[in-house]
Amino acid sequence: MESKKFYITTAIPYMNAKLHLGQIYEFIVTDIVARFNRLLGRDTYFLTGSDEHGQKIEKSAKDKGVSSQDYVDTMVKDMKRLLEVYNISNDSYIRTTDKAHEKVVQNILIKLNENGDLYKSTYEGDYCVPCETFLTEGQLVDGKCPECGRDVEHVEEENYFFKLSEYGQKLIDHIEKNPDFIIPETRKNEVLGLLKQGLKDISVSRTAVEWGVPIPFDSKHYCYVWVDALINYISALGYSSEDSSLFEKYWPADQQHIGKDILKFHAVIWPAILMSLGVDLPKHVVVHGWLLMGKEKLSKSKGITLDPDEIAEKYGIDGVRYFLTRELSFGQDGSFTDPAFIKRYNADLSNDIGNLVSRTLAMIEKYRESVIPAKVKSPDFEKAWEDTKSVALELMGQFKISECLIKVWEFVNKANKHIEDSQPWTLAKSSEQKDIDKLDAVLYEVAESIRLSALILIPFMPTSCQKILDQLGIEKKTGDIRLEADGIWGSFDGNTKTGERKILFPRIEDK
Ligand SMILES: [Zn+2]
């Protein structure tokens, strides 16, 4: 039995720079999955937020001559603005500087300590400030951080350590018992490889940093920013708080989406902390690849970024949402380039669906005075729709998001082909009853196919799908639509007048 609730989270970006398009990609994917679950009628809770403590933030604020709090407040405001720009439908937003979150972090540290999973020792090694990561000598590449290639700082300080080493076998057992705990399989194997090498205990406190959550039983220490950040997924639900009703209702998370660079934190450290707390593990840790610009990895520290505002301005939100999910094979790296975008947009959006909608509505206006003909039985189209719907749902369940879109496009193009084959413009010239009936049937079949395509595409392109429904004279709002109730062939009864025609995806000239 599938549960009726659905809890999905994004990784929370570190607030030291403006978001880049690669991070927006993760929000788009999680947003699509969240909207899909709402479309299926599930009680969905979609969380995102921001990671705001640590040395890097402390430094960035100091460089700007502002307080750390003012610095993160400004950064968070901009992130929230971008979430709105990209139409991300998160139900909640957690900040790691929220007092309620900080209290949960402290509750958890106390519990880990009481469980005997924390101990004090001296850490000697290297630390990459931009990545906020402890590194051992063996991990360095040419003496630099293996992740960002920057210089590391030598650190020797007293830290609290978490006994991660004691959880290796338990994690292996869990992954073997739950083979889809980590998706896709390549990432699962990567984690199993790490675990089989054996785990070292990890530092969970710093003394050199003050912008963080104080360790409640030792005031010189502050919680390591990564541990602080991971806790957001349950602090946002009120874990260990006075009101923990959201936690009772939604945890364990159904899907926790992350980028492949933070796999170890989410598939090793996070579940080990949960095990120590006696809290269930998330059902799936879903790992996506990187968005590249051409062949280069986007990186704010290296200044290779695709500015999400510029891209939105240039191409429109739904076009970008479509492109990123259609073009990138989920779990793998993928690339954004202007020529690839323009080609995909013009072919799929401007031509296939945009043109289908505009010519169908023009014909209904011209031949039937803007009234969609009454429903006809159409075994061929009904079967095609049922097939599209069931395959699309199955593919979404397997994170084959691009393949899901390809399947829906087959249905869109079946409608396009139907227009070409039946030539409504020829039928419209005839006064024979059989041709009049045939024209009614074709217009109905195509209008209904557009409605159903728009319905299943709501999660991908909510604004454009609303525009399609409006033009079809449907008064419902996309957010109120449920696949089970609305996704059935045969909705127009001969009394639906189409709305004002609008161009959905204006063609982009390739210069
Ligand atoms: Zn680094």
C-alpha cells in the first residue's frame, strides 16, 4: 500500500552566493515531483530552506563589513525571490538560523551525547573553508581541496567527535535490506564502497567559529555546520519540540533530493545520526547529477555560473523547467547551452504543443463559433490516453522524468497527426452530414487530447498549462486538478465556449 502522505526535501543551499542554475535544477525537479504527488491527491509536504552558519559565512559577512545575521538575511531574501521566479511550490522554508531549528540541534546533540555517541578529542588535519569540510591528508589533491581545488587550512583544535565508525555495518545492512534507499544504483554502489572501506569518527564541533549553534553542554564549542544543516529535515517538522505533529505525520521523508557532491553527508552521516537517535531513515535518498555549462561544471567559487535571472528573462520559466527535465537524464550530468535550448524549445514547445493548441482553437473558433463540440466515443484516443497516463506515472515513479515527457509528447503528436490526416479545413467546406459529424469528432478529439496533455503536464509547466485550460474554457485552477477525477476521457458536453486565444511559446529566432 502506498502511503497517502508524501514528504519531499531539497538540499538546503549554503548562503554565501547567489543561486546558480544547477541549484535551480534541483528545485525544479523536486517541485515537479511534489506537484505530481499533489496531482495524484497525496497529502504532500515540500520543504526547502537555507544553510546559514559556519566559517565561510562568517568570513563573507566580515569582508562585506556587515553582521553575519544581516548578511544571511539579505541572501535568504534573494533565494526566496528566486524560488518565486521559478514557481517553486514549497510548503515550508527552513532557515538554520531560526531559533526553533537551533533548539532542535541542541536537543539532538544532548541526545547523541547521552547515547554515548559523542566524545572529546583533538582534531589535527586540514579544513576547506569554502566547502566547510574536514579533510585528511590522503584526501588532498596536490595539497589542495579535492572538491574545489582551493588551499586548505591546517587545523588543530579540540572537537567533539561522533562515533560514525560504529554505524558502518548497520548502514550496509540497511542498504542491502532496502536496495532503493539510494537512487540511482551507481550512487548506492559508491556508498557501499565507502562503507566497506570502514568509516572514521567525525568532528561535529568547532571552536574557531562562533557563527553557529553552541554546544549546550560545552559553551566553547559550536556545532559543525554540516551536522547543523542536516538536522533541518526534521527540525522543520518540529522533531523534539513541543508541537511535533508535523514530524509524526510526515516523517520519514519519502524522497530527499541531493546533488552527487554531498552524497556522503546524506547517505552515511545523516542516516547514522538518525540511527543513533532511534529515528526512522528516509525512504529514498535521490541523487542527481550536475548541470554543466557546455562541458564545464557550474561552480560559484570558480565563477562559472548560469545566472538564473538572465535565463528566466531570456527564455521564460516554463521553457527552462521543460528543457532541464527533458534534456537531462535524471541522475546523470547534463548540459545547458543556448543552441540546445533554442532547438528543443522551438521543436517541442513552440511547434508541437504550442502550434497544436493555437491551430485547434483557431479552427474551433472559425468552424464552430468557439464552442467545443460535444463528446464522442473514441476508442483509439481513449486507449492511447490510458496508456500514456499509466506509463507516465510508472516512469515518474522510477525517476525517469525525461522519458515521462517523451511519452506525453507521443500523445501530443498523435493529436497533431490526427489533424494532418483528417484535414478539418477540407471537411469544413462540405455540407454533407457525415463530413459535418466527422469535423465535430476531430475537433472534439483534438481538444480533449490537449486538455489531457495539459493536465499531466501541470507539474512541469504549471503556468502554461493554466493558460491552456483557460483557453479551453475550463474554469478549474491547476492546483485543484486531480488526475483520478479529471484525467478521464470525455469532459466537454457541447456547452464549453473557448477562452481568449494566447500564444503559449513564442518561437525564438536562432541568431
Ligand atoms: Zn573545498
